[in-house]
Amino acid sequence: MKIQLLSLLNSKATREKIISFALERILIAQSIVTAPFRGLFTTSDSAGQAKASDKCSPEPSRIFTWQYASELDIPAELLPEAGTLYKQDNIQADGKLLSEFDYTCAVYDNASFYSNGTTHVSAFDCNDRRLAEFSSIKFNKGVPAVCRLNRRQFLRGTTLSLYGNVENATGNIGHWMVDGISRLFLALQHIDIADIDNFLVAKFTHDFQLESLLALGIKHEQIIEIAPLQCVRCEHLVLTSKPRGYSSCTTPGWLIDGYRNHLLPAVTPSERKNRIYISRRDAGSRKFVDEEQIISNLEAIGFEAVEMSSYDFMGKINLFANAEVVVGLTGAGMTNLMFCSPGTKVVELFPDSFIMHLYASMSSYLKLDAHYLIFENQSAVSKMNKYYGDLYLDPAVLTGKLKEIL
């Protein structure tokens, strides 16, 4: 356990988050102290654009609203936090899960945007006041009410933010697709893609990020990567609500349809349908300690163990679109369930300390033949933080479950 904790603290990603958060605190403190004396951050920014004045309206120049509701059949055992942690997800009298969303798409003129990559992703109006509705926070701390960082880049034309939440700064494919670039489909209900000049995203850390944007028809030269503490001002900044609303774990159907409509036409159909197991061998955490035995048992009944990092973006989609059976631990590796065909058998694995319905909502919406296996979490580290620690699942229990289903 000590080794795992030290490994977490010594990781490059953790060090970068700590440094970014500390640097932001220093920069903000410095601006507060020096601005009254030197006029920093009060009249203009280094991109050469005049700061907001009385002529600038902090209100959106255009605003659109939309409502969406989903009603899904999801087993009650996967919904321990519905209605509590996830306030928009409520179990109805008939047992179905109802999730209701109110969406807004707004255009702000002369607005700014930045993230520290750790505790917040923030948009600011022309008067540098934070737009809470279109910003994201984590840990409920370290959130600036006013933008005090110098803008070093001015983006002309119309810019759409696809940044999403803080987790997108780490390159998590689940958050990238569900909470980040899916905002494109929200915006396209009101704005033509040809009218968007730039697309804001988190700094790339994995190949799939660029590949996904190109696959959705965004040109390379239109993509603006934002590193932590890189603050930009936009002539016209398009902001959308969070795809999962303010408090939901449900993947909304419009999001799934958006990806399928845009990307499935490029899939190469295969006559051979595969049985795939999503291995965690390439993952940084939550690996199965007895995975080699798990894989051996599954291979004996026709499964292939795959590591998602071995496939490019469209390769991942092809893999799931041509799958007959998918088995995997709940987590980002299951994001591509949204490309499975109706009736595909799915077995999603859950340690009892980490149960959520994000991917089960995909299965329900697409009418996949979904099954769930909850096992005891014996990892002390994982019990402290559900995103870390190695897990143990009895290989025989999983094999037995599959023999019942297949």
C-alpha cells in the first residue's frame, strides 16, 4: 500500500497538477498586489486587444435553450447514488431511471477562457467576471471569481469551447468524449459548423484526441490547444452547458446519436463478430492482480484480450462496432460501447466501491444485452480512492458468469 501511495505521489501527472495549482495561486496573488501600482491586467492584455469597457456588454449576444429527458431501464443495484450524488437522475415508481436536462448554448463577445488543469475550467465575460454556468470546478476550491491572468492570444472570429471538465487535461478518453467534445453536437443544433473558426480543447496528451477531432470534420488548423494557465481572449466565444448537466451520471441519448451518426458510416463491417475482453494491462491504475489467469480462462472460450491503447481512434470504434460480446471493468475503456450494435452482449465489471451507471446508460439506450458483475474490493488503496489500487476478481467467478450468458 505504501508503495502504491508513493507511486501516485511521485507520478509526473500528479507533480504537474501540484505545480500548476501553486503557480496559479502565485500569479493571482502577484496580480492583486501589483495591479494597483503598475496597471497590470486592468487596461489591456499582451495580445494587443483592448480590455472590456463600458461599450462591452457582459450579456451573451446570442443564446439558445433546449430541454432533453431520458428514461432508461437500469438495474437498481447500479443506482446507489441516483437522486443523491446525482440529483438529476431519479428512480421512478416503475423502476425506470429518469434524467432531465436543461441545456444552454450562448455566444459571449470579447470573452476569456483558461484552466489550471487541476481544480477548474473557467470562462469569463468581457468584464473578466467568471461565468459559473459555463465553467467547471473540482474539489470546490481554487476557483477564481475574476480573471487576473494576462491574455497572450486573441482569437478572431467564432470559437467553440470543447474543453469540458478538468479531467480532460489528463487525457481520459471517457471524459474527452462524454464531457468534452460532445459539446459539438449541442452547438450544432443552433450554429452551422462552417460558421465556427476555432475549437478550444485541452492540451493533447494522447493521439486519440487529435484523431477524434479530425474524424468529426474539424480541420487541424482550427484546433486551439489550451495548456494549463494559458489564457485566451476570444472575439466571439461559444459556450454550452455540460453534456451531463449539473449533476447526472447518465450519458444522454442525443450524445450517443451524435457520435453514431458522424462516425459509424466510416466503420468497416466485419463478417466475423469478435468476443473481446478489455484488458487493463496498459492502464495506470485499477489493474486486476490475477489478470493473466482471467485472460487465459476467457481465451479458452473464444475471447481475445485487447488493450485499447493499441488502437487508433477509429480502430477502437471498429472494434466495438464489430463485437459480439464485450467484457470489461467499468471505466474509460468502456466508452466505445456507444458504437456497439443493438443486441451485443456486454458484461461490465464493478468493484463494490465503484458502482456507477455512466456506461450502463449507454447499454440501456442502445438496447444492448447487458449484464453486470459486482465483486468485493479488497484493495486498501482503492477503498481510499476508487480510481486507484489493484483489484482482485476470482477468474472462476467471471468464467461462470459468462457461461451462463453465452
